Amino acid sequence: MPDAPRPIAEIASYHAHIYFDSAATRDHAERLRAAIGERFPVTLGRWHETKVGPHDRAMYQVAFAPEVFPALTPWLMLNHGPLSVLVHPDTGHPRADHLQHALWIGPALPVYGEILPLDAAPEPAPAPNTTPTFAP
């Protein structure tokens, strides 16, 4: 390892981008979104029915605090169904966070990171807009 290890404290928050096909898998994406909201204190983002930013497919984002990662990420691994999910940290380096520090659940999809800035102020997870009522 040529450089000193980076501390995980650099991670201000996480995003999960949940991709869907408007015709074929939107219903599954809706059910997954509802199940996430019922189980986890997260911020469910807007639906994007067309490509947005570096993302090559319709999607919605789920923003969450680092302490939610150990429960939400494995749950997504088991419950994503036919959907692809990109989970990445927010360390203040958007391009690297999306392309190098990310993990894929399901098939990986193109991400056009060249349109993302190299550096930006890291953002803590916004206040959750969900009220979980079920255990994960």
C-alpha cells in the first residue's frame, strides 16, 4: 500500500442509487422503496424517470448516515431483486466516490463519472424522511 490508509471517519454519509426500468421493473422499485422506508431511518430521494447526472438509467437515491450502513447494505443485498444498486460513500470526492469507492449490488451499470467534480464539500446525511415501523 503506497499511501497511508485513509480513516473511515472521512465518510460523511452514504448514497444508494437504485436503478430501474420504467416499463419492466418500476413496480419492484416502488415495493423496495416502501420496504426501505418502513425499516430504515433514511432520506428517500426523488424519482428520476430518465438519466440524470452520471447515472445511465432511471433511478432514485437513498441517503443515509454511516451508522445505517451495516444494516441497510446487507438488507439490500438480499432484497434488491432484479434491480441494480450502487452504494457509495460521500468523502468529498464525488468522482472517486462513485467510481472507485463504490460497491455494486446486482449487475454493474455505466456511471459517467467524468461529469462529476473531483472535489466537493462532503455532506452529512440529511435528516431521515422515513419513520421505520418494522425491524430490518
